[in-house]
Amino acid sequence: MTLPETKMPSKVSGLLSEPLAPEILAGVNAPLLARSFAASLPGFAAINRAHLVMLAECGLVPADLAGRLLRHVGELEAEGPDAFELDPEREDAWFNYEAELARRAGSEAGHLHMARSRNDLKATLDRLRQRDLGERLLAAVLDLREVLAARGGAEAAAVMPGYTHLQHAQPVTFGWYLLGIEAALGRDSGRIADALARMDDCPLGAGALAGTRFAIDRGRTADLLGFSGPQSHALDAIASRDGLIELGNAAAQLSLTLARMAQDFYLWSTHEFGMLRFPDRVAITSSIMPQKKNLAVLEHLKSRPAALSGALSTACAASRAVPFGHSQEVGVEAGRWLWDALEDLVQILPAARVVAEAAMPDRDRMKALAGANFATATALADALCTECAMPFREAHHVAGRFVRLSLEGMDSRQALEAASREIAGRPAGLPPERLADVLDPAGILDAPGCGPSLAETARLQDRAMAALAADRTAAEQRAARRLAAGAALAACCGALMDAAAAEASA
């Protein structure tokens, strides 16, 4: 009896008895495929190569078959997205990739998916993408830190007012301020590096959730992909995307540091503050007001935390109360906006570096403001305490009264003596020349133990440069390991392809 020919209703399954509804294809599969396919191709190529090398080395596929498939993998990578005719009926990026591979390689293509699932494949793909984003993010932050550390030393003598509650507080220097931003960015760098360390194990080989019965070597694929080792628990490997969320948290904190620096620069460059100037290469203009020079780049830097926090909140919300296994909430929806937000931050960081390089202090204006609104009153209280034997709280009251009397028109020497008699019941005893020194904001440059002093600024700069050098060395070591893994993988693939070609010509 001859059976009639049947056509599978599903392009990817012998189980499913009807194709997906057109509404699902149009509303879910097609948009997801359009978003994810091109970004997935480099990762597919790397993962397929490592997996095939491992399968051949373990004797699970013949070496010549592995070599033939590797040649097709290389051709697809070279041709790029244009080599594929995307079909939402094939569900996702992987099934579309596999379909084109099968069109070229025939049934041999089916051997490639031995001992793995889309679940561990996609988890590994995400790890590779996260790792690349984290390394590029970290490299850009290190470049920005280098500019801030260098300029911190160069501007160590640029006296300016420091602010608390956006009111004059104490004199500082522009260089000391820049080193403060660098110190905060150093912690941000550390968070990114920590995230990279925790995503340095490889999910490949975890299968759908319970590993595989094939005798594979997960350590080998981890090595070939530049990971420190395989992820130990198979269920955790496919159920968790916490690496992306952790990287998002670190990036969100970084964006906050950038935004606060941008906010200061934004204010200080206004006509009213007049402390910073920027060259035209970082400014835009107005379509109606000819005199306008707008620092729109600072507005973009200030707004980045909003985009990142929104994407991060979405990722956390999508991952909440989801069963601990593979699901589209965790594998797809959680990262829907976070990938783009992280990529946007990577792209804008060089602009932040240019802004930090370009910010030029108006030293005269800064110094004038530093001495214009009694920002040295704390120094006066300190001097009364250490040189005139006043308890600090009493000295604090005397200095406060001194400010009030000065505002009412009394000259400095008379105001101090009147304040001291009124509060302490005795003359202050601070010589006039010493009073003048204390009230000079530039006195911070030589003040022993003072944060913005030249000596302390030099110490902070040395420390920043040493930390930066250590962080660059660690980043270079990680990059060297990735390069070595890539070279080893390329060599193994080359040997298998050469062997396959030799056998075909024999």
C-alpha cells in the first residue's frame, strides 16, 4: 500500500499539526526575528565552530563531516544577513540559520545540533554579547578616567568655589573636582569588571535544562570561546539572565556619575556662573536666536540614566515570578530594551570623554567666585580654634557672626573683633595679616591636610593613575585570553577543514 504524500504543517516540527496563526507570526515572530537575527550571526558562527571542534575531538561526529560543516559556517558568516531569507514560520533566528545551513549542506547539517538545545545556545549567545558590551563599556570608561586623571593634575591650582546644596561652601580646585569624578568612575569600572567576572562561565552544553547524555567536553567549548570554564549547574545556566541585569545595574550607576558631572558642567557654563567655556565642536546653535551656543551633548548625558533605569526596571519586572527554567520572559522580553540602552551608553561615552577634554576653566572667574561669598568662613573657624584657643563650636559661632557683620558693611578686622567680643567675650587675637591669609581662597593650595591642596591633589592623581594602570592591565589580560582562544579555535577549524578538503580530493 502506497501512502499518500503529506506536507508537514510546521516547518520546524513533526509534532505540531498546524502552522502558527498569522497574527502571531506578524505580532511576535516577525518583529523578534527582525530585531535579533543580524546581531546573532557572529555569535552563532563562534558557537557553532567551538561545538563542532569539540564534537569531532570527542568522536561524536567524523572529522571530515565537521570540516565540511565548518566550511559552510564560515561562508555564512562571510556572506552575512543577506545570505538568509528570513521566515517567521521558522520561529526564531536559530531555526532560520539552520534552514539555510541545511539548504547548503543537506542532511549533514542536522549533526550540528547534537548535544545541545536552543536554550543553551541562546544563553551562550547572550553571554558572548554581554561580555562584548561589558568590555567595550569598560574600555570607554577607562579612556574617560585617563582624561580626568590627567586634567586633575593640570588644573590643580585652578581655585573655584565648592558647593553644598548648590550654595557656596568652601574653596576647592577644578583639578581636585575632576579627580573626584574619576574616583567615582573608578568604582563604576569596578562594578563592570565584577559583572564581567561573574559572566565568565559558559552555558553551552547545558541542553534544554538537564544537560545531555552525549559524552561531550564542556570545558573544551568553554576554552575555545574564551570563558574560564563551563557553568556548573545546567538548570541555572539556561534559567538565568542575571548577567545582563547585573551589567545593567553597573551601567546605570555609571550613567548617574556621568549625569552629575554633566549637570555641573551645564550650570558652570551658563552666563550666570561663567566658570567653564567649551569650544564650538561640542555645541549646537538655535534656529531663531543667533547668539545661542547650546551644550546639547550635556543634556543627552544627563538624560541617559532615565533610559537605562527604564530598561532595567523592565528587565527586572519581566523576570519577576517566572518559573526557574527557560522562558521567553527571561530569554527574550527581559532584555528587550536593555540591550539597546547599554549599546547607547557605549556609544555616548566617547562624547563624554570629549566633553571632559574640552572643558576650559575661566580661572579668574572661578577665583573671584571662590572669594566672593564667604566660602573661607570654615577656614576662619578652624584658625580661631587652632590659633586662638577657642572651642570649635564657639569659633563656628564667631565666624558666623563675622559673616553677618561683614554683610552689614563692617570691614573684616572690625567684624572679627566685634564678633569675638560678642560671642566669646574676648578679642579674637588673630593678627591682621593672618586674617587676610585665612580669607584668601588660594590658601587651600598650601594648607596642610587640606583635600584640595596641591600636595593632596598630587597624591590623589598618583593614586588614580596607579588604579587606572591596574584596571587597564586586567582588561588587557582578559582581551589576550579572548584572542588566544580565538586563535586556537581558528587553528582547530582550519585543521578540520583542510582534512575534509584532502579527503574529498583523494
